[in-house]
Amino acid sequence: MLKLDSNQIASVLPHRFPLAMVDRIVDGEAGEWARGIKCVSVADPAFMGHFPQCHVMPGVLIIEALAQVAAVAMLSLPQNSGRIGFLGSVNKARFRRQVTPGDVLTLESRITRVRGDFAFVEGVARVDDEVAATVELALALGPVPE
């Protein structure tokens, strides 16, 4: 079972502030799926410009958060240690509710298949039990650039 705090996530993913989008991994299985959370705060830098008068988390950041959760699942496999997950494609993104400061975003990414260095993912973001967004992603796994 995958359970990682923010320090452990930082040892797997290269993302740092302001683009570290996952606060905790609460469940999952390496190479199969992971569930993480993002505590959405008015202090998040995106809200300075999106939108200053009506804070809404940008959809692209929700997708990025789902990709990071998928990357944790894939990079937790011993054979992928020291690699990085690049976003390869985004398909069928749907946004069903706004995500605003104070929300706890639950991010679940399931690996549907792996083909060579590519992992194909179905992601669902929820607030409480309400679906906020769904997406299909591909991650390209590669070496960390020097």
C-alpha cells in the first residue's frame, strides 16, 4: 500500500513549489493506482491571477495534480526509481464542478496499461464525493535530464 507524506513525495517527484500539487498520497499500489490529496488554499499562487475576484482552481492544475499522482504510482516501482514522468497526452478532460479555496481535492489515478516507457492513466478528481474532473492521460517515463 502506498502512503507518502509531502517529504516522501518530494523524494519521488522533482516538482517543487509552486508546482508541487499533491500534499499526501493516502492509498494505492505501486504501478497500479494511487490516491492523493491536495488541500486547496487561498494562498496558492494560482489564485493571484485566476481569478482575483472569484477564486477558482485552474483546470490545468487539476490535471497536473492527477498526473503527479499517476507519476508517484509509476515511479514507486523499483525499476522506475530515479526516472521522471513527463506528461505525454491529455484526452477527454471534463470539468464538472469548480474547485475553490477550502476544498480538499481527492485525486485518484489508475494505470490502465503500460506500453514500453508509456503509462496510460484514467484520473478522477473529487471534492467530498462529488466529481470535479475526469481525464485520460499518458505519461512518458524517461531519465531525469541533466
